[in-house]
Amino acid sequence: MLVKDVMIRDAITVTRSTNLRELLAIFTKFHTSPLLPVVDRHRVFLGAITLKDVLEPFCSIPSRMMRTAKYAIGGNFMINELQDINIPPD
């Protein structure tokens, strides 16, 4: 058996222009693993972003949030916590 025989071909991805709200919605709605591939407009892999990458700039204790969120099961926990954080405009 080869990787091509078992890989997911229609994986959920994000782009570099995906905003924080969209990213959190993806993590919550799809109960994905805490890692999403980042692709360009041609779906070429550029890198990956993790839930920890998103939480670290805003929280001093992202590991506590991740343990509590359990990969967004019960989903609104993460969004409610992050909505209380004052994020400066771009």
C-alpha cells in the first residue's frame, strides 16, 4: 500500500489571506486536527498553521485553552474566549 492509496485528496485548506474568524470557524466547524495546510491560489502547499500558532500571540497559556477546547469539541469555547480579546486592526 502506498500513501497515494490512503491520502485525503480534498483536504480542508486555508490561504494566506484567511482571517482569524474564518480560521477559527474552520477549526470549530470541521473538528479538524489542530493543523491546516496553507495553499496559494493554485493550491500549491506553502506551509501549515496550527491551533497553537493562532492562540499563542493572544494568550499567555494557549496549552490550557487547547486542553479545554479539545480541538473545538463543544466548539464555541474558543470563539467566545477569543472574542473577548482586543485585536488591533490590520
